[in-house]
Amino acid sequence: MGSPYPPGPRWPAAVQSVLFQRHRARFLPAVARRYGDVFSLKVPSYADHLVVFNRPEHVKEIFAADPRDLHAGEGNQILGPVMGEHSVLLTDETEHARARRLLMPAFNGASPRGYRDLVASIARAEVDQWNANIELRALDRMNALTLEVIMLVVFGVTDPYTRDQLAPRLHRMVDISPIVLLGWVFPSLGRIGPWKRFCDNQNEIDALLYTEIDRRRDAADLSRRTDVLSRLLQAGYQSDDAPLTDAELRDQLVTLLLAGHETTAAALAWTLHELARHPDIQHRAYLAAHDNDDRYLEAVLKESMRLHPVIASTARKLTRDQVIGGWHLPAGTVVNTSILLAHQRPDGFPNANAYRPDRFLGSEVAPNTWLPFGGGVRRCIGAGFSLMEGAAILREILTRYTLTPSAGNGPERGRVRNITNVPRRGARIAITPRHSVTQGQSTDPLRVS
Ligand code: HEM
């Protein structure tokens, strides 16, 4: 009997692994050109058999499947030592569904809008520190800014001492190297070198978090507080689910931090990079920012995430033999929804290499073609929040500055940092204050006369 898997490259698994993890932006389109819309890869230890899909009908089938048949948590176990066993990213079925029920209200519906003023004031404080007429590495500034947002909005940490203690430690935790992650297979490594430093840092973060959880539980104003931690402490008392234990709270908080901070920073860095290179689009975004119109700002963010997907794919592991996309795949196969390939499909996105936010203003973008936040029961919990956050931050920047690419900086290629796709050179841009525009004579390259 032949192999049940769709065809794919025959190179050694180690070579495929490196190409998939590190050079996917060029590797995956090349494989798709050679083997078509569905192909197999060998990417140990992530997946001995990885089947990559990107057609809208296949994406729909995978995202709509029964979560008992397709496990996402199982595929993320490598993050266990950092995020903890209870993390919503690592669990499946009943435990996962309960975690989502408890977490979602803090992120859903009216909640993102409720955080908007707080995000705007944090962004204003950051932008206030920028010097006029300087060059910025947008990625660094956006990382600092989104970390501050997460600490205030998610942890609700307002006490300056705790914030000063937490910020550098969280920064070190997010900067985890792949070597440290892979080394967790050998727990005894925790006593030496980078693994020991990582463990010490993590223990210090845990101590700070548990103290904060204790303090918050007893806070007199708990029911009036709007941060995610305070909402989580009350969730469960208002539903049929058992409330989260302290250990569960710790795991979910660390997960939200790691999943929600670098991703939004990368999306914003790509957006600022593209806006600096497209003065006409920047001008429209400026007008939208000026008029408090989020629709165009969100379209700009969405198009940046389309052209530069922050996360390249989602993964689900088959718990039983089943048919997906017409292929009879055995239990244990990992099915991969390639966000990167889906966003480049000419049938979904005509002129796919062009940066054109207008696509997102009408009904041009069909379902199951734009997938930066994944889908189905595992769709990103922070999707609405990050769009609100991105728009609020763009508004503060664009109403104060015009952006131009810094000297000699052409279009940037991506590189994989942790698991996110960031601009290789950090998206360096020059900023010029808008208030230097005087009537009739302007330093603003975007000014229309
Ligand atoms: C531009 C920003 C972001 C991008 C591109 C992004 C992308 C993603 C993707 C692709 C997934 C996997 C979905 C799947 O498997 O179908 C995911 C899951 C998740 N994201 Fe985000 N994310 C972003 C921001 C955030 C924020 C701000 C938070 C929270 C503060 C967050 C929290 C989560 C959580 C908790 C999950 C796990 C959901 C589950 O497994 O049920 N993300 N995100």
C-alpha cells in the first residue's frame, strides 16, 4: 500500500525542519509551486508528518472540525515549561473549553472598546518621549509599548514598584531563545547556564504574580476594576464553571502576556514600515486618525497582517484516522493551515504582493482567506483587542508625526523571532513632528497643497 500522505519534498527531515522553521517565506511558496495546494513535510520534533493546507475550503473544514478530533493543545506542548500545564494554549477538549469560557468575556464584545482610553494614554506617554526628527527602530518601541499595555490592561498592575520589578523580568522571559525551549526535554538542565537563569527569572515572575493575585483578591475595589486579572478573579463566581485556581490564573496570565505582546508589536512594526513607504496611504490613515475613524486604521493593520503574517500557520493533531481535504490521514498527523500561503493566493487577493488596505473596506475579502488570528474554537482570544490596541496606537503616532523610511532602508524581509515574523532590520523609520507644518510652507512630505 502506498503512503497515505500527499506528496512533498524528499529532502532529509533535518533540512526540511530548518527550511520550515527559519526560511518559510521562501520555502513554502516554492514547495506549493512544485507540489500544489496540499503537500507533506517532515518537521521533527514538531511533527513527523505535517500536511500543509491553504485552500479556503480546506481551511474551513479544519477550523470547523470537532475539537475532539483535532487537538491544537497537544501540538503546543513545547511551551509547557513557560506557560504552564493549565494554559489555554496547551489544553484540549473539556479543560480548554472551560478556560475559554472564563477568559473570553474579558476580551469580547464591548470589552476591547472599554480599554481604548487606557491604551491611548499609554501610547501618548510613549510618543511623548520620542525626540523630533529622529530615527526609530519601530519594532523596539512597539515591543516596549505593547509590554506596558499588557501589564496595565491584563495584569492591571498600577503599583510602580511591582511594575518596575515585573517589566525587565517579563522582557527576559519573552526573549526566550529556541535553545532554552528545546532544552526543556532534559529537566536536569534547569540547574545550569541559560536554563538556570531562565528558571530563576521565571520563579521571580511567579512570586510577583502570586503576590499580585493575593493582593487583588482582597482588593476593596475588585468588582469595579476592569483589568483582565480582576475580571478573571470574578469569573466563575458569575457562571457555572468552577473559578480559576491561583495556579490556573498564573498560567493564563503568562499565556496572555506571551501570546499578546510580541504579536501585536510585530503587526504594528510592519504597519509603520509600510506606512512610511506609502505616503498616500499614510495620508489617508492620518486623516482617519484625525477624525477618530478606526475603520481605515483597522484596514491598514489588517493589510499589514495579510502581507506580513505575524504567525505563519496554525496546527492541529489528528486524534483518530480521518479524511481532510479528500486525503485519508492517519491519527497522529499534524494538519497545518498555512496563513502565509493563504494570504498570497491570487484568487483571494488579486495583486497579492501589493500593499492595498482598501481590500478590507468593502466585501472583497472572502471568508477563510484572511487568517492572521487562526480560526474555529482556537481562534485568537485577543483578535479584537489587538485591532483596537493597534488602531489606538496608530492614532497617537500619526496625529503627531509623519513617517518616512530611514535613509537607505528599502522594503524589509521578515525573520522569525521566537515564533513571530518580525521585520529583519527592526523597521527603522524617520519621524517628523506634524506641528512644524506652517501655512504655505511645510516640512510635512504628505501635506497636500
Ligand atoms: C496581532 C496580534 C495577534 C496575532 C497575529 C495573534 C495570532 C494568533 C494565532 C494565529 C493564534 C492561534 C489560533 C489557532 O490555532 O487557530 C492565536 C491564539 C491565541 N492568542 Fe493571539 N494573536 C495576537 C494577539 C493576541 C493578544 C493581544 C492576546 C491576548 C492578550 C492573544 C491571546 C491568544 C490566546 C490566549 C490564544 C490561544 C487560543 C486557544 O488556543 O484557544 N493574542 N493568536
